[in-house]
Amino acid sequence: MTIAAKANALWEYANPRKFLATSERVLPFFWIGAGLCLVVGLIWGFFFTPDDYKQGSTVKIIYLHVPAALMAINCWIMMLATSLVWLVRRHHVSALAARAAAPIGIVMTLIALATGAIWGQPMWGTWWAWDPRLTSFLILFLFYLGYVALWEAIEDPDTAADLTSVLCLVGSVFAFLSRYAVNFWNQGLHQGASVMRAGAITGTDTEEKVSNIYFYPLLLCIIGFVLLFIALVFYRTGTEIRARRTKALMARERVNG
Amino acid sequence: MIALLLRDLKLAFRAGSGFGLGLAFFLIVTVLVPFSVGPQSSLLSTIAPGVLWLGALLACLLSLDRLLALDWEDGSLDLLATAPLPLESVVTIKALAHWLTTGLPLVLAAPFLGVLLNLPVPGFSWLVISLLLGTPAMSVIGTFGAALTVGLKRGGLLLSLLVLPLYVPTLIFGAEVARRGATGMETQTPLLMLAGITAATVALLPFASAAVLRINLR
């Protein structure tokens, strides 16, 4: 298959029926995969890795904190992509997927903020600090709230999809700007990226890297969160499609009397 | 275009309330701050730039829901949309009118309120410069928010929820300029960033606002 043909094959899933049929077929695998990865990863991480010599057992909150934070950002990027697809190609499934993903993003952001606060209390001696990373996550949380509120406030579904898509595009630019503005405004407590770094993988860069004993269960948890996110988005998009269909059927019934 | 600008300015002056509301709010916020944090002049002069910027931002926010809602209610927005003037320029004019009636008075009032908060002397010019640079961005971003929520019955709260996160970069750099200016540090970096944000929003956001307005008027 050529690349063009493959790209065309992707657009087939813009058909709600096709999307539902396929997503329902693959959904069990994602659920099971997510469950397996999370159970194994979390048990491995919580019970079979040693305590850190400085942080004690609090280090283990990393298995929830890092994947949740990762997915909170990736969820927004996914919404950005689906919003663009909706604005350009007017596929309803795409708009509904963005709508379905937003509450998941809120929960991921909250998990990242909450686990960070719980870890920060014993380690930094404070629940909250106006650190750039923490602050950007708070701002991201506000963006999610505004996005969901706008979806809820508008009755006409196509108008709502259009307006939220534009908000998502403009919001992405401003979220990106805020990230750098906040960095400029305060140098923080939070450590830099230390799980995946080019130097860390090739072995040239040994300082401040998460060591391998923690890395493998963490990788498993990240995979688990990704699979869980995909499963939740498929599931919730399916629900949105069915809700839309039910509404259409009810409207038709009212017209036919 | 000029006719539209004059019309908006006239409406703002004659309707009265919209014009004075932001200023009155700014005044009240600034006067209430010493009551809430205490009268020590050293403390007040430390927080003065931030408080003045926040007050100006909230005063700006307060007047946003009237920006397009009145024209929406009496139907003149539909007429403007069908007029030969492109909607992008209508939106820009609306933002300009908002800035002239809300942003500019706030900028002019800020130094006098700075006296109340014991703002250090070198801070005055930087406060005015930063507000002068930052308030146009606030008007343009606010117009985008107003265009998003124009058709909604209770859009006010939603408008603030949508606009406040968008104000974050402007507030950070603007207040940073005023703060650094007040303490005598160099202000070039945040000043350039603030100017960049304003230039970019003024140049680009009207297109988003007009697109959103077209969707809402559909």
C-alpha cells in the first residue's frame, strides 16, 4: 500500500459506523493491555523496587505522577490535532473525540497536581510552590476547564464544535506562551526532564537520570497510561456518537409524531 | 471604519456606565488593597506594581461582556457582518474602541493610584509604559473572548474563565516590567516580550475573533 492509500484508509474511520465497529473490536485489547501494564507496573514499582536512599519510599509516587503528567499534555495535543481535523475536514467523529478527551485530560492534570503535592510535602516541605512546571500545569488545568465549559454552554452541536476547536487552537498558542512566560518569571524547584534524555539513553550523560531499577516499571506504567487513555477516548467517543444518534432519533420521532 | 469607531465611542460616552465602570473598579481595588494587607509603606511599595497591573486587568475584564453583547442584542452586529467592511476590521475597530474607552483611561489613572500605593518614583514611568503596551493586547484578547461567548445567555462567567488563562503571559511580562522598573533593574527583556505579545495578538487574533463571530452569526 502506498502512503497516499494508507492516508485514505485512515479517513474511513471518519464514518461513525466504521469507527464504532472497529473501535469496539479493538477496545477489549486496549482495556486488557492497559490493565495488565498498570497492575504489573504498579505492583513491581510499589513493592519490588528498593527505596531511594534520599527520598525513602516517597520516590514511588513517580509511577503515577510521571505518566499522568505526560498524558495531561499529550491529551491536549490530541485535542489540538482532532480540532484541526474537524475544522479542515468536518468529520464529526473528530470533534466528538476532542470533546471526549477533555475530561480525561482534566483528570490526568489533577492526578499530576495531586501526586506532586503529596510528594512535595515531605520532600520540598510544601504542598505547593509557584514553580514553572507546577504553574504551567495549573494554567493547563484552567484551559481544560474553559474548554469543557464552552462545550457545555453551547446548544447547537456544530457551533459548539467550531467554537471549541478555535479555542483549542488559540489556547494552544497561549498555553505554549505561558509555559515560557512562567519559566522566565520564576526559576523552579522541580527537576528537569530526567526520564528520557538523548544523552541518558546513549550512556554519555549519567547525572540526574532516573536509574534503571525505577525506569523499567515506570516505562510499563507509562505504556499502561497510554493504553488506558486510548481505551477511554475510544469508549467515550463511542458514547458521544451514540448520544448524538439517540438525539437524532428522538428528534425524528417528534417530527413524525 | 472611522464612522464605526466614532459610533462606538459615542455610544460608550453617552451610555455612561461602561466608560466609568472600569475606572471606578480600578480605583476601588487599589483603595481596598491597603485595608487588606496593612498600611506599611514598604510592603505597599513592594506589591504596588503587581496590584496596579492586576487591578487594570480585572477592570478590563469587567467591561468585556458589553463589548459585543449590546450590538448582538439589537441586531446591529448582523448588519455589520453584512456590511462591505470585512468582519476582521469590524472586530479590530471594536477592540480599538474598547481600548480607547477602557484601556487608555486605566493607563492614565494608574500613576495617580500608584501614589496611593507608595510606588517608588522610578516605577511610575515604567508602569505607564508597560500598561500602555499591555492594555491593547488585553483588549484584543478580550474581544476574542467576547466573540466566543456572544450568543450565550449567561456568558459573563464563562467569558472570564476563557479569557483569564489567555491573559497570563501578558500579565506576567507586564507586571515584570513594572516591578523591575520600580526596583531599578533592567527592563529590556520583559519589555520586548510584552511588546512582542501585543504586536502578535493585535496582528493575528482579529482573524480568530472574526472567524468565531462568523460561526456565531451563522
